[in-house]
Amino acid sequence: MISKILIANRGEIALRVLRACKELGIPCVVVHSTADADAMHVRLADESVCIGPPASRDSYLNIHQIVAACEITGADAVHPGYGFLSENAKFADILDAHGITFIGPTAEHIRLMGDKITAKTTAQALGIPVVPGSDGEVKTEEEALRTAASIGYPVLIKATAGGGGRGMKVAKSEDDLIEAWSTARTEAAAAFGNDAVYMEKYLGKPRHIEIQVFGDGAGNAVHLGERDCSLQRRHQKVWEEANSPALNVEQRMKIGQICADAMMKLKYRGAGTIEFLYENGEFYFIEMNTRLQVEHPVTEAITGIDLVHEQIRVASGGGLSVRQEDINFQGHAIECRINAEDARTFVPSPGTITHFHAPGGLGVRIDSGAYQGYKIPPYYDSLIGKLIVFGRTRVECMMRLRRALDEFVVDGIKTTLPLFQDLVENQDIANGDYDIHWLEKYLAESKPAA
């Protein structure tokens, strides 16, 4: 049984995990850089350990310092949150070697799904539908031309490692294929230290649908429905909702069961998300994230299941608390990622929050470590909080979201709140009629309110 958890992260996700620990009566330790000494999760934790200067590589990515913090405080488990070391197989291995529980999947499964080519091959073998594409890495110009001809244009060239849109290029014809292939390799090498790329069919107007799965590591697994994450900018999710406006109950349960069955075969442990492109009634696997997702609260809202509680339970050897037949999907939830960025240019806006008022009321949840007087550092991701709204129907959820956005006050810095105030008034959004290209097209054609 886990007796003390070290939270190896920062910001809203560190606070989210800390709250779960307190509810379960498990003492928790947080680590922090010198830039985060005044962060809310540091203030609320039972213990805190400074692990280095602001740069992530010297603090939140410093495995040696995090393991040392575990040993100093007696923490026998680590929750990695998302980002940073959450999908680092080496980190999981090192913790295991020190007798410290990694609250997540095995290092083997992290490695398996961390490489996109291997992940695609594995998914296909597990019965998960995949996008037509190359069998593996595309190493030469000749191979790129041959593969593209067999798939059919347009094609998408993607880095096998990493994400976030880097090392990803579209070739609409043979004329621009070689340049796209070469550029993708160069970007991949610069971003991930690995220039390997693969190729798949480029879908014209797909939605981004992801399935939340959970396994106990012993061959039992469930799915908790889907999230629609199609509203994206530069391949970064902006707005997520559950359930998807594009799916019906039959489609939801069919793809969900396919994913749950795959996790049973894999004997997957903990939380995971299987991501798809969805077009014309068909699902195409793109990747699996072997961690908790930023957007997990919308799943919690429609299922009533605390995913962090479940992570800790499974890591403790307690198994799953629910069976598939116990999981009911009720209502609708939407999450807006509120970033410290200019709503028009998306330039980061670090600085001191002079006034902060979070919206409240029935069905409104704020996951944020921000507060009045908090100074947002310039060293990390610009996410300052997530607004999650729940309603009995999507219409009610949208009405509640509109009201909550109007209540939300963050002064002293620029935020993306005005963008969401525009989106909630848009007819396409109201109708649930959008795809992964919709937001970038919208931003190109209009300017969000200042």
C-alpha cells in the first residue's frame, strides 16, 4: 500500500493530484523549482522540496533530484501528472530500481506507445483501426514517393517521436512531397534528436476523438467514453468536450469496447488515452498517451469517476473500482484551456495577476493554481487554468459556459478568455459542427475580441 506520494509536476495538475491525495488521506510531497516557490500546490502540500532553478531540465526534468527528494522525504510513490516525465520510460525504470511506485503504466508500455510507428503496429495487432500509411519509417526519397503513390495524395509526414505538431508536414502532390519529407525530418531531429518519420493518409475534414481507457495491469480494462478535441490550434487542443457531438451511443460503445479489449490483451495498467481521427463514420488510430490527459475532467464530469483516485488505487494494487457495466454516461461537459496568452496573437503573457475571480455555481469547476498576486513565470507552459462546465444537455452546458466565461476575471496579464467568449457565440460551435481545421480557419478569417 502506498504511504506517501511525491507529485513530480507543477501548476494546476500538481494541485489536482494533491487534492486527490488529501481526499484519500495519503500524505503528499511536492517538488518545485525556485520560480515556483510561491505556487499554490507548494503552499498546500504536506511537504515541499526545491529541486533546482527555473529551467525545466534543471528541475522538473531532473530525475536524480526527484529520486533524491523521494529518499529524503520517504515518499514511496510518484505521480508524474502530464508532460515533463509522465511518459519517460527511463524515469519509470529508475523509480522501480529504487523501490518507488510509478503511478502510471509499465516502462515497457510507455516505450511501446512512445514511438508512433511501433504504436501504430501494436494498435493494428490489437484490433484497433489505423490510418492507411507506411509500414514503418520512410528513410529515402524514393521510398517516400513510392509510399505516397500507394496511399494516394494528400499525405501526412510525421515524426516517429514527440508531438505538438513538430516534425509534421502535409504534401498535397508529388511536386511538394520531397520538400515536405525533408523539412519534417529536419524539424524532428531538432526537436526530438531523432529524424525518423513515417507517412499516412491525410484526411480532409476529420474530428479528433479520443477514448479514455483504464486497466489494472492484470488483464482487466474498461473504457470511460470519448472526448472530442477537434478544436485545435497548431495541433494543440484548445476546447474539449464529452460526449462528442458527432457520435451516437452505438458508435461510442463500439469503439470504446474495441479499445478496452485491446487494453485487456495488452494487460495495460493505469490511465491511458487512445486518440483517433474520425471521418465519415470511420475511426483511425493516431497515437496513445500513456498518462492522465489535460482534459480528463470532462470525463470525470459525465461518469462521476475520479480518475486520479483510480490511478492511485490501481498503482496500490487495488484493481479497478468499476466494471464496464457500472459506468454510466450522463450529461455533457466542456473544458476550455485558459492560457496566459494574447487572444489575438497567442504570444505568451507572463506577469503578475492583479485581480482573480473564478466563476462558480452549479456545474462549474475551475482547475487552477492561480490567485491574486500570483506571478506567472515565463519558463513553462502558458496554461494557467481550466474551466470545466457540466450540464444535463449540451445546450444547457453551453448556456452555463457562456455565463461562467462572463464571470471569470483575470487582470494584470492577457489571457485567452476573449477567444472562448467568441467561440461560445459561434453558430458552428453551437451546432457541434467543426473539425480539426475549423479553429485555425476561423482565426484566419476573424479576430477574437480584445
